Amino acid sequence: MMAATTATNFSAASIASGDVKVGLVPKMKSSGLQMKSTHDFRDFSGLKAAASLTCESESSFLGKDGVIALRNSFQTKAVKENIQSLASLQPKIQASFKVAVLGAAGGIGQPLSLLVKMSPLVSTLHLYDIANVKGVAADLSHCNTPSEALAFTGPEQLGDALKGVDVVVIPAGVPRKPGMTRDDLFNINAGIVKTLVEAVADNCPDAFIHIISNPVNSTVPIAAEVLKQKGVYNPKKLFGVTTLDVVRANTFVAQKKNLKLIDVDVPVIGGHAGITILPLLSKTKPSASFTDEEIEELTVRIQNAGTEVVEAKAGAGSATLSMAYAAARFVESSLRALDGDSDVYECSFVQSELTDLPFFASRIKLGKNGVEAFLNSDLQGLTDYESKALEALKPELRASIEKGIAFANK
């Protein structure tokens, strides 16, 4: 089943009438394979659930044997009754999007690039870094997935790396080290993000921009100011990637409450550092009860999970693999939205009017033009603990936002 996992491992929560419906419909248009299932294969990207599996072609990058194994693994009686002859199925229009990863040779960039290359929605993957990126591209080019991996090295090739790109992902920057906070990264990473976003504004101003470089609470406002200065700012297309907070919240809650991870969805609001990260445990789906001690323990662990990894790696790095996974999930969600999926929801740090802060992380609906709607219901009916935590995070988050704006305008 490894082949199946590689092709379907990204999903987000489908939401209808205020309830989260977690399901899976990986749109495998490029590979010619479309799956629909409500089985325990769902959580990781939140596609719409349906009750059938359709194999439209055996020519996908999974290979004939992989497609057959994937099909057979999902064949319940109901599924078998709905499978049609392969020969009778009409070919689907192939989706093709270009994605650029800026910082592709780094600790996050390499695994992220691998996961993005596995997406059947990607036709071309542009890999940019200041050094060592040719080797990454050569390595990835040996993977028999549909997309082409191209290398771009140094400032002189940055413009070419961005031309015609639909989604730009920016993990570039220095990683956290033991004892270092996200704010300690500011002076270095702020300058890197400013330079890269200037190039984005000049070469692909209509692209979705995913900011991973920490501190996200400051780097997203920096990006916004740069785009404003260039006259191309579209707040609907600028995203701070906070998906890792959701991924961690889902994981930790499932472990604590002995729930199937595939079923768990916890919205996380606020920002992307320390106390600005606020998991809304009262909004957990499926509904779960928590003691006051469990709420405190889970909240603190989710807020400090990055430090947990930094300390565990003992100076050898930060949360690169989980961050790459979470970022790939957000990329896949963005691509599905661009491809016309009308049921894509993720949490992200974006320009927002949900609170009195100019930027705020919350659950949003994604569409072809970026942010389509905010799920303000998540902020209604909060517990006393969550309401107090929300008010407590605002001063720190506001200071980080203002710091980013000041940097961009100095």
C-alpha cells in the first residue's frame, strides 16, 4: 500500500453546515486515477467523501500493478458494485500546475520538494536555492512521478525560477537551534523573505504565496508590505503556513483520547509561535471531553512542540520532516482549490477581520482566487479558557506583526 499512500496522503476537512466532514477524494487527474472512499484513509488532506472507487486508467505513475493493488484494497461489496469497466471510462482533463520551492536544498525544502513532486496535480517543480540545488533536482528527477524537476541556483536565476508559477512556497532561511526562539531568527530570515517576495512580485504576482520561514507572525506581514510597495498585493493569495500546528493538535489529541487519528480535526487559531498558537479543543471533531488538566497539558504541548523536536535533535536540526509534511498538505489543498475543488478548508495565518488584529490564523475556505471565506463560527462559543487565551495572545501577536511591518518599511 505504499504506492497508494504516496498518491493520496494529503487532505483537509470538508465542512458543511458548521460540521466537519472528513473524507477523501484525491483528484488524480494527471495520473488518470480518481479515488473516492470513506474508509480509514482520510485525514491528511480533507477531500470530499464519497462511497465508490473508480480507476480511470492503469497508466498512472503508480504503475499497473500499483493501480490494481490500490483498487483491490478498497473493494468492499458496495465498491465492487460501482466499479465500471476500464475500457468504458472517458479520459479526464489533466491538471497541470507549476510550483516553486524557494529554499529547496534546505532541511525543510528537500523533503517538501519530494512530497510536492509526488502530487499528480503538479506538472513542473521549480527548485531554487543559493547552492546545492542541482543535486536535489537530479535526485528528484529519478522519481517516476509526472512532474519535471528543474534547478535554479543563485540570485541571477531567481526570476526564471518564478516565471509562470502558480504556487510559490518559501521555506528559505536558517533553522532554529537549541535555546533559540522563533524571534531570534527574525533578523536573518526577515531579510531573506523580503528579497524573495520582491522577486515574486516582479515575476509571478498572481501566484499563491506560502510563507514557511519563521517567525511567520512577522514574515507574513513583511511579505504583505513588500507586495503593497510593488503594487501587487492580493491579501487573498498570501498565506502563512500554520498547518503544522493543526497536524500536531490532531496527533496529540488522538493519542490522548485514544481516537482514530484519521477522524480527528482540531482548528488552531491565532499565530504560529508560543502562546499565539491556540488550539480550540472545544471544537474538536469528533466531539471529545477534556479535563482542565488535559486542556492545559495539550495546549502547552501543541504550543511548544517545535521546541520538543529541537531539543530531541540535540543541535542537529529543528522540525523539518513534520513541517515538510504539513506544508505539502497545504500545497496540495491550494492546488485542489486552483483545480476547481469547491470543498477545501485549511487553517492559515492571513490578513483577517475576525479580530482586531490585521493578521490572524483561522480556518478558511480556499478557492481558485485564494481565500474565499472565513469560518467565523470557530470563534463563537469559546470556553472561558479559550477566550482568556485568545485575549492573552493578542499583545504578543500584535507586536510581532508590527515588527514585521516596521522592518519592511524601514
